[in-house]
Amino acid sequence: MSMNYLFESNQAYIACAKTHCQHCAAEIDVITLYCVTGQFDGEPLEEFSIMHITEADEALQAQLAPWPFFRRHKSVFYNHCPYCQGRQEDMDLHCEPDGPFFYMDEASRQSMTLTPLVGRVRLSGAETFQT
């Protein structure tokens, strides 16, 4: 695994939201990484979430353990349905107006459970800015 991570944050959270499985329609929990502040390739960022996570440092991987439905499929971490095991596509969760992570503004975060991550986390993926 490369040690060249694109993102770093000391103020990151696991944001957990309810949605319906894209395959069996069961109500499920899904998560994303939400950062109050951080850096992308050395440049400062504020209030962003990360999708298409391809790499995560050991500290972050250990902190993801309470969410076993968020796991690697081939080279990307995805949410998976605990009932049908269906992979939940990040584009639908983050980029569709009815996706649970489309808006990450303060009002939307009120319906999510935010779990603070300890220390600095480093990872690679793609950021979204729908705040």
C-alpha cells in the first residue's frame, strides 16, 4: 500500500446515516468520513466528506472496525447491506439529491450520528463539498 495519502485530517468524524439498500430496499446504516478541517495534497480544506476511499492508514482502519459493513471491495471501500450483502454505490450516496450524504450542512448532520475519530487520519479518495 502506498504511503502517499491525498487527505489528512485532525478533525474527522464517521458520519452514519440511514438509507435504503440500493438492491433489496431494506433500511440500513451507511457511513462516510466527514472532516471539519483537513488537507488535500497539502492544500487546506474545510467541511468536506470523502468518497471512493482507496487507501486508509492503519489508525483509520482500526477505527473503522465498529462498522463491519464498510469494507474493501477490490480496491475501494464501500458500504454493504448487512441483509443482501449488496455494495452501495458512493455516487448514489454522495452525488444524488436524495442520497444521505448529498448535503453535509449542519441541518443534514443533525440526522446523522457523528463519531469523532482519534488523532490524525490519512487516506486517499475523492472529496465532496455539498455543504
